[in-house]
Amino acid sequence: MKAIIVEDEFLAQQELSWLIEQHSNIDVVARFDDGMEVLRYLHHHRVDVIFLDINIPSMDGVLLAQSVNQFAHKPLIVFITAWKEHAVEAFELEAFDYILKPYHEARIVTMLHKLEASWQQQQLGSNSGAPSVPQTVNLAKDERIIVTDIDDIYYIEAHEKLTFVYTRKEEYVMSMNITAFCSKLPENHFFRCHRSYCVNLTKIREIEPWFNNTYILKLHDLPFQVPVSRGKVKAFRQLMRL
């Protein structure tokens, strides 16, 4: 797994390089302190991950990430910054993670392990010849990006232009509509059972008949019951072989 570091503070660049070397098998093939230099490099070299500071000369990290996202091969991006207010922009760019300075070694180690696991999963999907199925999704929490296994999501609920995502222990608020969010999830795991709800099929504990020949879905571990709307009943019955 090849990586580059884009960081204009020399000591921060050296510290991150050391942490990556000590705690992962990621090969840092180049280091940069200027955004335009990175863009020129990426036109001739392929890398798997970019550790990207936001406040860098020539081209800031957000603009650079927007450019990189236009490439046919899109490296994973881990933002590294002292400014937490850019977390929303990072999420919209589907950054893999968002690390705040000063670095905390345990936080870096966790991110590196998830990064390698995600990359290995992508490689397995590529080698099999089958389309790669996303195994994780980025969720926003307290101006941080939490890389979350899709199997940890129980259900999703629409709140006007926002989307609430529920795991067994956490609630996340996403600044996008439910249709946009659910498009990131594999269809064989999640079913849009209602205009305002999407459910993880593997989390359904009980299917209970409700009024107008619809259903209420009881989930493992959570007290909340997810409705199935009349318009979704037929598809749900076929899916669940009812």
C-alpha cells in the first residue's frame, strides 16, 4: 500500500511518517509541502492513500482533494489538520478519516488499522472480478468522521434535509437526505421500507402485522420499531419470502 504525506510543517511531517512506519505496513513513497507539487506528482504516479493537511501552500487540501476525486483511480484521503471546522467539507468529499493535530498515537494507530483493512478488502473485491461492495461508511459525530462498519448500522431515519443513522449505541446526524445516504449502502443489506426509513435486514428480529396490511419491524438490541409503508409492502414480502 503506497502513500504520500502532504504537510508543510516539517516536524508534523516527520512525526506522522514515524507513526506510519511503526504501526503499519504502509509505504510512504513521497512527502510534499505544496499542493501544486502533489497534483503534478499524481498525474504520473499512482498511490493508494494521501495523508493531507488542509492548510498548505499553492492549493489548499480541500481543493486538492476535490481535484483528486476526479481521477479514475481515487486514493483514500485522510485529512490531517489543526482546524476541526473543516470536518463537514471532509465528509462531503468522502474522506476516509479526519485527524486533528496535535497527533494522539492511539488515534493514529486505530486509523491505520482501519485503513489497511479497508484497502485489503478493496483488493479482494478487485481480484475476484466482482464489483467491490462497500464494507464501511463515513459517519459524522462531534465534528469528527467515524469510519463505521455497515453491519453496525441498524436503521436510518429521515428528518427533512438531514438523515439520522442509528447503531446499537450511537446516533449520527448526516447533512444529506436519506436517498443520498442510502445510495452508499449495499442493496442486499439495506431496504428502504418507508419514505422516512431504511432498515438493515440482518437486524430484524420480528415482523409484526400492522394496520392496513402493513408491518412493524422489531430489531435486535433496540426498542425502536421500524414501519413498512403500504407502498413498500409488496417488495418487502418478496424480499423476505412472506
